[in-house]
Amino acid sequence: MTDNASASRSLLATPLAQWHVEHGGKLTEFAGYQMPVQYGSIVTEHLATRQAAGLFDVSHMARLRFEGPNSTQLLDHLLTRPVHDMRLGQVRYALICNAAGGILDDVLVSYLEAPSGRQFYVMVVNAGNHQKILKWLQPHAADFPDVVLSDVTASTAMMAVQGPKAATILQRLFPEYAKRVVGLRYYRSLVTHQMGKPVIVSRTGYTGEDGFELIVRSESALRVWENLMLAGREHGLLPAGLGARDTLRLEAGMPLYGHELSEEIDPLTAGVGFAVNLDNRSFIGSDALRTLQASGVRQRRVGLQLQGRRAAREGAHVLDADQRIVGRVTSGTFSPTLQRPIAMAYVSAELSAVGSMLSVDVRGSRVEAQVVPLPFYKASS
């Protein structure tokens, strides 16, 4: 057995892996999984999501369930935003930080009630941080008796329908519960059924479009995926891979862990201070973030619009008028929607104002770049 074969066999597969292979998915390794990066053209999948709908397998994202009387206290201790004031059905974006205020992960937490009446939280964690966050959580959870922490990643699957036609497609998928599902407001979630099987539906996503994310049991994943494809066929739904997911989230100005977010970056520098609540509360990292808030940050995450058509890639230097290095690009692409190169970068705080003129070293050539507001793209409705 070759090293490559050995590596391939060690990769994890989502419950939809065989479907991807059978439908032309070009597979790549991502966060320990074999995932489809595209089925045909990344641009075609990107534009389908902006104009109609895209269907994404996001089962590689980790899903952790918290139950028990002290779950709320545990999560309030760990997260930059509290959960004790969440109402049933609410979804909240928050960060898990270390004591120095560095970002361990950004997560979505849903507060849900099962048909049995049991109330619980579901936390969706970035795939690459799955084991790190579990390792971080377990000793803290031990300090909060009666919390049952369950890793349900392997026993469930997750998929996302994104785009202006997403609600129409979901209406067809849930004919019995269409009013409740399509009536969900942004960042709301519920437990319902699809053909008699339980499913968690959230009006959330990572593309800048209206859309829904579904968590189903692994054994139901293929059936739900194929039902979605069938429901969306006449509405222009296409399966979409990681390639389109990345260009879509970049246009939407959404940070990606490992690029814009890391343990060396704090939420205030990353421009996600809206997800930090320091009012009369204490959580891991809160003291460091209060100190940083008082002193001010040295760098900021900004959007850059480049001249020409060449895209800047991660790691490219950002230069000031005197050609001094004042920052670095974290993500860059040629925007399929806007038809121009865009990038996100960290630059010195004094040069981060919208309208600031900078330049980027694009493979040896200096290309003018202007700081522009984020997001680059915003859906019209």
C-alpha cells in the first residue's frame, strides 16, 4: 500500500460521500474528511447559489449536544455571549476563547426542545477544531455536574440549502410543516420531521444568502439529500462544493477559522466584537478582552478591493504608500458575483479606515488596493 493510499483510507467520509462520487464530485482532503470541492465549475455553483440555490454537504462540521441542569452555566462560562437569556428556538453566534482572549473557535449554539419536552443545546463547531474543542470542553464540563455532553457528529449529518429559492425548496420538502419551517426567522431553529424522521432546521448559513441548515440522523442523510435535490430541481438547485462555499463566504465578508480566526487573534481585532458581551459577566478570556478593549487593537480585519483582475492569495503582503509592510492577506479571490478581485486582510489599525489606499504584493507585482466596507456583497432581501 502506498503512502497516498494509506492517507486516503485514513480520511473520514460523510454519510453522503458515495453520492458525491457517483455524481462527479471532485474530492479533496479537508479537516480530516474526504469532501467534494466541486462537481463541475466552482463559478457555476457559486452563481447558482446567488441566483437560485445551492446544496452543500457540511457534515464535516462537528455537532455537540449539551443536556442537563447545569448546561446553561457551563456554556455561559465558555462562550463570549451568554446563553441564559436565549429563548427556545433561538440560535446564537459566539466564540470560544482561551484565557489570553485568543479564538479557539467560532460556533453556533441552538437552544431547542425535543418533542418529548427535553430541552438541550446543540453547538456546531468548525471541522478542523472538532477534537481541540472536545479536549477543551471536557475538563470544564467536569466542573459542572449533571451536564451530559454528547458528540453526535458521527451519528448525524448536516446539509445546507442556500440561495433565494431556499425557502421555496424547503416548503416542498416539509409539506406538513411548511408554515413552521419557512416561517422561521433568521437565526431561529426548530426540531421537526421529514417523512417521519427527526430533523433540526435552522435558518442560518455561511454564504450571505437566505437559507437553511438541516441536521438529520446519518441513516436519513441520503434520503433527505435526494429529496432536496428533487424538490429543488425545477428551481435551479445545484449541489455545491467547498470551492463555492469559500468564494461565497468571502464575498459575504465572513471570517474562516485558520484564515481570519486563530488562537493568535482576538475577537476585537477580527472584527467580531459584536459576538462578545462583557457586561457584568465573566467567561474564559473575558479579563484579557476587557484589557484589550481599554487599550485598543493594533490591527484590524479589513476588506480590500484590488485593481485589475489578479487575485491576491493568503499570505500576500499589504504595503503602505512608502512600500512598508503593514499587513497580510488572509483570504483572496476573484469575485464571481462582483467580477473583481477582493480580499480580506489584517492591516495596522491606523490604516484600516474605509477609503485608505494601500497596495498588495501579488506574486511580485504591486497592485493598488482600497479598503472597502465588509461585506463585499449583501443579498437584496
